[in-house]
Amino acid sequence: MTPSRAKRLEVGLFFVLLAVVAALTVALAQRPGPVAIAQEGTTPAREVIQLPPLPEGDLLLFTSVDTPSLLAAPMPSGEIDEPIPAEQIQRLIQWGTPAEEPAPSPAGGETLLDETVQPDAEEETGHGGGPVVGTLAPSPDGRRVAVQTYMGLRSVGWVLDLADRQAPMLTRFVAEGWGDFLGWHPDSIHALYRVFDLDVPDPGLWIVNTNDGTHQRVEIPELAAPEGIIAATFSPDGQQLAYAFTNGLGFGSELWLSDATGHERRLVRKDEAAISGGLVWSPDGTQLAFTSLLDSAVPFSQAGVWIVNAEGADPKILALMDGGRGQEPVWSPDGQQLFFIARENPGDITADFEADKLISSVKAVDATNGEISTVVSAESAYQVDLTLTPSGDLLFSSNRHGSLELWRWSAEGNLRALTADGEAKRHSLIVSSSQ
């Protein structure tokens, strides 16, 4: 090779390397940071599903375990003793396909699911490969409901818009990536969303604008992987953000408080032997409740119910509740009590590993003096999925009469079944038209 040709080759290689370095620099500079928001016109279109019309008035929403579905029924006015008639229950979507007409019952042998999906869904995680409709969460103004779905190891959050009951719309939180809904902002527009799909350039804890799907990411420097985000919640005034994460089995967890964008952070709790989760603010925002579960390979064990003040100080344990099954404590409307699912068979080791072996009751603990009372007895059954109605009653699922049906407990102490048609149901809530 001649000297002049070698010189030209060196110059060419120099410019190639310079171009590579420049490209990497631009890519790193464009990687979204803690306040990166997708620009208008660049956000991919989100999937939208039109659902059948819904009745006005108070509406009961819930999910089916037997046939992965989102269902609705009008809530009767006043106190009634009889369950809601089966013919009044409307199947809005049998997952994957809008139900323009009522979908057939599981006994009918038909399905509206994609043929590629195996119908052997397991518990809440959906790791059996089939679809599972998980938790429902109403926005503070009652006009929207977050709907969590699981497709095997993949999960997707949706927003059900109820502003127009004649044309309810179901829209994916974001256009791309798998993720889990974690909590609403008080403005009922923004929501916390955990994105763990590594094909997305900025996975992690997102604050999503549910109107258009744009987002900003909350920076968590100590987080090793986005899957480690356990829980996150905004304070009732929207000024504070609480979140908890783990870096894997045996690493324990950390609980942090920050401002609403994830800045001005302060560590509340670091526990190398326990997993903090189930974060729930009191209605007045003066206290934060959370659960603490032993960090071990045992999936279902008892968890402590703790509270701290709004500054993250003065931690206090109040009670033990069922842990590992996705249950969270629920504040009473006046902030004086916490309702929770209490495990009644802690000595049964099979219930440590099999979700349906749980025997549980509903209890309440006084947040001031720690006094515990039984709200709903176990009756050798399990009660799960506590939610509070707009009027202050409790909804939950129970198999106390055989199949997993929906039940309502009133503040006056009245307990009655809302459904009794034999189809297993979970994750109930009431959306009030007056909210």
C-alpha cells in the first residue's frame, strides 16, 4: 500500500469513527429524562375500543374470573335484599373483542378470545398464558376507570372513559410497551404507570396524561430494573408522590417521598429484609399507610400494616394482614380506620403457596390506638378485593356461599350479596353519576 493511499484510509476511518461518536452522543442526549414528555404529533396512536352503551345512574363495574371479561350492572337505589338479576348484568368486553351482544356464558362453550391465547389463566398474574382482567380503579371524579389486563407475562393498562355513557371508550394508557397502572392523580387526568418493556427507550415509573398518552418519567437512580417498582401513589392534594421499589429477592426494598414530579426526594424507609408496598394516603393526606412483607421465596405470607405521617416520620405498625395476593388496606372516609383483609389460617402452609387456600376475614384497625375489630367474619371462606363506595360502604368478593360473588357491607353493619349467578367475579367498584 502506498503512503498516500494509507493516509487516505486513515482519514476515512477517522471520519467514520467521528460519525459513530456523534450518533451515540445524539442518541444519549435524546434519551428521555425525568421530565421528558412526548411531543405533539410524534406520539403513536393508541388502541381504542368502542364499548356498548351503559345505563345512567350508579353503576357497578367488576371483572369475571371464569371468562376474562369486564362487566357492568345498574346499582338499585335504596336497600334491597335480593342479588342483582343475572339478566341485568352486561358483559362489556370478553377480553379482546367488544361484546355488541351479551357474550355467552362459559358453559356455552363459545369464546370471543383470540384463538392464539390458551384459556388456562391462573391467578392475578396471568402467568398461565391466558388473559386475565385484573384490578379496576376509578378516577377521583368518577368519570374514568383504570382497567388492568394481563396476557401471560405481558400486562397492559386501559382507561375506560364514562363521560358519555352512550359511547363509553376503552383506550390503552400508552401506545407502546407493557405496563401496570399504579394510581390516579387527583386531577383525574394523569396517572402513575409502571413500564417494564425494554423495547421502550425509557422504561420505569411514568406519569401518563390519559388524554393523549404522553408521559414524563420519574427518575429513580437507585432502581436496578423497572420491574422492581412495587407501588406508587399521589397524595390527595397532588403535591407529593410516594413510591416503593426493590432490586430483587434478598435485597429488601426502599420507600421514598418526593414532590409530584419525582424531585426533592427523601428516603422514608429502607428495609433489607422486607418488601414495602400497598401505599395508600389517608383522605386528608396527613398519613400514609403501607404494607411490609417478609422478603422471601414464600409468595403469600402475612404483612404488617404500617402508617407514617406526611413527612414520612413516626412509623407505627397497626396490624397484620394477608400479603402477597395484591390486597391493600383501605382508609375509612373519615381517616380514623383502616380496613384490611386478615388471614385466618396463618398456620396452613399450603396457603403460603396456593392463592385459593386462603381463609380470610375483613377487619378494621383504629389508626390512633390500634384497636382491631372484625367487620366481616371468615365463615371458612376467603374475602378479597376491598374497595370503598362513594357512600362509604365496602365492596369485596367472597366464596362464602360457594362461588366467588360480589358482596356489600354498609356502615350500619348490613351485609348482602350483590350477585349470585355462579360466575366467579372480582375487583368490584361503584361509579356514581353524582361524583
